Amino acid sequence: MAEKLKKAKYKFPRKGDFHVYILECSDGTYYTGYTPDLKRRVELHNKGRGAKYTRTRRPVQLIWNKGYRYFKNAFLEEKRIKGLTRRQKEKLVKGSKKNERY
């Protein structure tokens, strides 16, 4: 039975296009996330179907993103950015060009 569950489990793609992004919420706070489809994800946030954090802080605006070829790199970058202070995030946003790819 356990083998059937493993085979039926959804396989998440590990290579492709992944984006780490920072949104500015209507209350001025920042939200950081990652996704394989940036445009769709921002639309979901603005429709109230994104993260719980952004549901009550709409509309949100994309202020920074960076593309990656591997899920692991995007995941680790998101984790790193979430650990930054507000000031460090502002510096990242101001010092980087939008739509970078690594």
C-alpha cells in the first residue's frame, strides 16, 4: 500500500524556471516567496488566493525578483531573504536590477 502512495505522489519539478520575489503590500510591509510562474503568482496574491499574509494587505506590487534554474537555489535564496532585516531588504531591492537570472 505504501508503495502505491509513493508512485501516485505528485513529482515537483526540480529544474526549470523558478523565481524568488519580494512584494510590497498595501500597508508598506514586504512579503517574500518563490514560484515557477511569477505572473500567475502575483495575480493570485492580488485576488486573495496567495499567501495568508497578503490576503488582508492587498493590493500587492512586485518590487523585486530573481530567476533561478534550480528549485533548490530558489528555495535557499527565499529562506536567506526572509532572514534579512527590513533595511537589508530595502538595500537588496534598490541595489539589484529587476528580472535577474542565475
